[in-house]
Amino acid sequence: MYNNPVAPVTGAAAAGVSSGTLAYSGAGDLFWFALAAFAMLALGLAIKRIVPVRAQKG
């Protein structure tokens, strides 16, 4: 295991680490961009709910 230099390279390639695809689904990079956009939107909305709103004068 530790003395075999081919094992980590083969393991990384088999797990799909080097490619941008979701394992065994065929989803490409667009899936990850959509997932990141959803996560950022959810984070922004959560912060907006937590931060108190300033009272307007007038």
C-alpha cells in the first residue's frame, strides 16, 4: 500500500478527483456552479435575516 507509487494516482483518477464530474452521474461543471450559486444565495438570505434592520428616519 505505502510502497506502491501507482495506487494513489489510480485511486484519485477512479474517484473522479481530477475531473469536474460528479461520480457515476455524468453531471458536469455546470452542476457545481449551480450548487455554489444556490449555496451563496442561501447564505446571503440567512445573513439578511440575522442582521438587524436599521430604522429609517422620517
